Amino acid sequence: MTNESSALMPRGAVRRRLAVLSPCHSIAQPRWEEKPSICQVTLRATLLGLAIGSLVLISNFQFGLQTGWVSMMSLPAALLAVAWFKQVWPRLRPNDCPLSDVEIVYVQSLAVAVGTGPLSFGFIGVIPAIEKFVTWEESGRTRLQGTSFTLVQLLCWSCALAFFGIFFAVPLRKQVIVKEKLRFPSGSATAILIAVLTGSEVLQEVTTDELVDMRNKRLAQECSEVLQLSEAEGETYESVPPSNDSPAPDSYSQNVAILTQTFAVSSLYTVVSYFVPIIKALPVFGSHVSRRYLWNFQPSPAYIGQGIIMGLPTVSYMLFGSVLGWVVLAGIARHQGWVDPDADPGDWEHGVQGWILWCSLAIMVADSVVGFIVVAVRSLVRFMLVDDKAELLTTIWDDSLQSMLLEEERALNRGRDRSSSSTSTAQETIRLVSTTEDHEVDSRHLVTATTVISGLVVSSVFCVVVVIRLFGIAVIPVYAMVTALLLALLLSILGIRALGETDLNPVSGIGKLSQLVFALLVPRTHPGNILLNIVAGGVAEAGAQQAGDLMQDLKTGHLLNASPRAQFVAQLVGVVWSVVLSSLMYIVYNTVYDLPNEQIRIPTAVVWVDCARLVSGQNLPERALECSLVLGGVFAVLSLVKNCALTNRNPGPAARWAKYIPSGVAVGVGIYNVPSFTVARFLGGAASHLWLRRHGGNLARKTSMIVFSSGLVLGEGVCSIVVMLMSSLGVPHF
């Protein structure tokens, strides 16, 4: 709670000042009970959401194809939406109705639905894997290697994967958000940011212990107010210094300025690097290691921004992977003659890159599958045992204690209401609710069961028919697609629960686990078993990705009392636009660039096809199998130890040392990407660590850091359109 020595808070009020950005005082907010009923699906919000989502999609496309990483960009989407409605819209429509926080929720939900399309529809992995790497034999003699999909085929494929995950996620909302109240950290953080930006209320679900603690804090605050009143009357007491978390009056404007400036710097670098391509690979480690092991430095602002977002632990694991792959393993393979010493080190087939890729794949598969199993078992055990026990304890809870706590909750909220009514500024309050109660909007604001069931049936049938029509029933039999959908729905449940508890949706692990399952179900003699394996994994990954994204947005809406039906509409509108834009963007990238190339290596596509070959028992390069088995076993054990230590409800000393165990996925990413991709990210992660260490837990500084990194990423991603245009027109380099 922020201390303010210059202003006295009304007695009995508990006000938590969310000191991140200054609220938009010109934005009037409706009462809490009226929020679900007000108009949220508006033309202005829809157009803005599509525009912001398109920026995010373009950025995700570039970096997804380059590295396999994408971002939901929920916080930047919310910031851009409020900036538009606060600074631009009043000049265009000065007499228009004011903005509401739930309308921002709709904009943000729509933007996320659009922006995550490249991953959901497989455009950064599955589609390029089928186009570029699946051979004529592996496709069941149905596709020539290198044959590109047409625009119509891409649109059909995207539509087939776009909807069944959405319809399946809707009925899970009540269980995981309303009843179990899973945290969904990113969704909760977005809700808090929107509340601060618009000066509205945000729901805080507290346990009974937290409620009692807040009661004690309220009593302490009342005593503090008495002391301050006495001091104002002439008595002397020790003064309390203001908190470092107090925001500067112009912090909102500062963050908008940071976003604009970093966007401009990143865009300028993108254009300059086109004309001076040498700055994309600076041989700062020496010409020898640059030539033989591709150790260079690319000072990309977007890579630095991504490193800031990833954090120091993740980028440190990636740097460890680069050293392990491009120094240790590459040196051993060259010295032992397992690779052609005269081949280009970046050659996927004969060079060092092609050999160490199998080690990378083994590490990522082992870490993903083991981590997914640990999370799945933990979630299932908690669902079957712990939740039942909690419900049993709730039913026998002492009535007098329960009444006291619920009365305390009402007292806290009454104090909040009096506080907000006594000030002329926008509300900066948290609406406290007990976790023992389920807080739900009226049924008329929910998606009906008829819509869910009919939508799920129609979208599933459409998916089966279209995928079989695209690849042929001889390669993709009906039973395989039905199994893929059922597996996708089952794994989506576990993925949602993992996302709600850990803020990580293990879609990569889900995809690889699906590939392993289909390798056991489909005979190796089946024509096109490699193509079938990739398609089935893509279906499972799409369902888990869409269900997780929607649930994260629904958590944001729940905390702000937005209409779930409006968010459902936002998701549908967003994916429809994303289907079209994603397909067009992929055609553009495929036309302008010869994928894969030195800058756009589509590593995720290589992982998809090589994982399918691995589980199908195909031959590996010399000694690659032995090294892969050893490294896979080592990281499987490390993943088991780390996940068991970090998922403990009451983490002890084990959790403190477990963070030093490297993540297999991050290490694998560091191996299959060339070092230049990792070095810049490591610098960004190190910078973010130093920044946070200097400013501690200051929320304002953390938000500024997120805005700073988002501007770097968005600038280079959006300006890549300009680069593609110059490349297609044949503009010469210097």
C-alpha cells in the first residue's frame, strides 16, 4: 500500500493506489454492476482492435519465422488503445461517448486474437515445414518438396484450425476462472494496467487469511490517520516518507513518449540495416570463429527488446545453449569428422548446423514432454483431491467466522465507496471479494450452450473435412483427424490449467507430445506418415493456443466485470481477420524472400519435420543418435527435478537453487539458432535484470521497461513491411 504524507485518506477506507501510470481523468467509468450491460462491441473499438492486432501480427510474423517466438502483446495493446482514445479520438469525434474500461478489454481481446494467428495457424512452423522440408515420399507421393500452398489453400487451412479451440474454451471458463479462480498472471496484470489507465475498479480475489490481514491493515491505517490529524492540529510525531512507488504526475505521457521513441529508433535501424547489411552480422568475436562457427553480433533493437521481455534466466539458458552447441558440440563434430569440414557451417544437411540440430531437438523434446507430464499430473491430482478437500472444508466452516469475514469484506468495500465518492478524481480502487464466493455476471451476458455446442460440432466437422480435402484421404484418414481433435481438446484442458497456474501455455510440448502419440498410433508403413504426424501435431497445438489465449483474456474481463459474450465476439472477429491477414503475410514473405535464408531460418519448421522423422525412426547423421540420447536423458532428469521443485505449493530452499537448472527449451533454442540471435537477447535480459535490481519492486519502473521493450519489438516488426517492399522492388544495398 502506498503511503502519502500530503493527503489524508478517509477513515475506514482501504485504497490501494495502483501506481503504474496516471489514470485518464477525462474517461468516465460506469458503476461496477452496469459494466456488463453497456455497449462494448462498437465499431470504433472493433476497428482499433483490428489495427493494433495487425501491428502485433506483423511483428510476430517476422520474429516467429526467425526464432519461433511470438508474444500476445496484451499490455502494449491496452496502452495503445487508451492512448488512441485519449489523445486522437477526441479530436476526431469530440462529442462521442466516453471510453470505458470494458471497451478497452474488448479492444485488447480482439488485438490478441489477431496477433497470435501466425502461431495458431502454424504459419511459423507447420506450413513451412510441409512446404520446404517434407519430401515426395514423406508426403505419400502427394506433394513435391518446395511446392508452395496457394492463397485459397492457406485460407482453408487457417479456417479449419481457427474456431474449434475457441468454442471448446468457453464452457471451461466457469470452472477455471469463476470456481477455481486460477491466477492467469498475465491476464491479471493486463486487468490491473487497464484499471489504472482508465481509473476504474479491478476485482481482487482474496483468501480468508488475506482478508483478515487487510482488516488489520485497515485498523492500522485508521490509527495512522488519527496521528496525522493530531499532527495537523499542532502535535509532533515522526513523519512517514512517501513511497518510491508514487507515480510522477506525467508518468502516462512519459510511457507514451517512451513507446514512440523506441518505435522510431527500432524502425530507423531496420531501414538502415537494409542498406548496410553488414551490421546484421558484426564479427566482434574474430573472423575465424565468425567464418567457421557463425559467432557474430547483430545489434537489433528488437532482439534486445525480446531479451528484456524474456528476462535474464531465459536468455542466460539460451546463451549456454549457444556455447554448448556452437562451441562444444560443433568443435567435437568437426574434430571427429562427423560433419564435412568444408561444408558451410549453416548448412542444414551437411554442415555443423544440421548435426547439432538433432541434439537441440532431443533436449527440447525431453524437457517439453517431462515438464508437461509434471504439470499435467499435478493439475489432475489437485483437481481430483485438493479441490474436493477445499470444498469439504468450506461446507463445515464455522458460520460465525465466515459471517465475520464476509462482513469485513463488505466493510472494506464500503470504505472504498466512500473514499471514491469523496474525491473528484477517477477511482483508483480495488474491489475486494472473498475466494469462498463465486462472482459471476448475469446469464444474459454469457455465451449460450446452444451456441457452444453447435459451434464446436460445426467447427470440428469443418476441420476434418477441409484437412482431408487439402492433403487427401489416403494420407489423412478420417480416424486420424478425429483422434487429433479429441487429443487437442484433452490437451487444451491441461494447457489451460498450466497457463492459469504458471503463466506458461506449453503449446510446444503439446505439439511434440501429439507427434509422439501419432507415431505410436499410425504404422510406419502408412503412406505419408511424416506429413500426417506434422498435421496432427499442428491441430493439437492450434487448439491449445487458441483456448489458452481466450482464457487469458477472459480472466482480464472477469476482473474488470466485462461481458464474456463481448469477448467471445472479439475472439471470433479477430480470428476471422487473422485468417485473412496471416495467409496474405505468409504469401508475401514466401514471395519476397527465399525461405529459409540467412536471416529468416524458420527453425521451428525444421524442428517440426525432424521431430516427425525422429519419432518415425528415420536415420540420423553419424553419431548424432548417441549424442542426442545422452543429452536428452540428462535434460529429462534436469527437467523433472526443476519442475518438481518449482511447482511446490510451499517452495523452500529447493526452489531457490532450482532456478539455476537450465531450461531445456531455452537451451535447445540457443543451439538451433545461430549465436547472433542469442547474443543481443542476452544483452537485453542482462539490462532488464540490472534495471529491476536497481529499482526493486517499483511497478512504475517495471511498466516503463515493458513499454520500452515493446516499442523496440513493434518498431522493427512493423517496419519489416517497408523492407519487404524495397526488396521486392529491387532497391539496391550500399
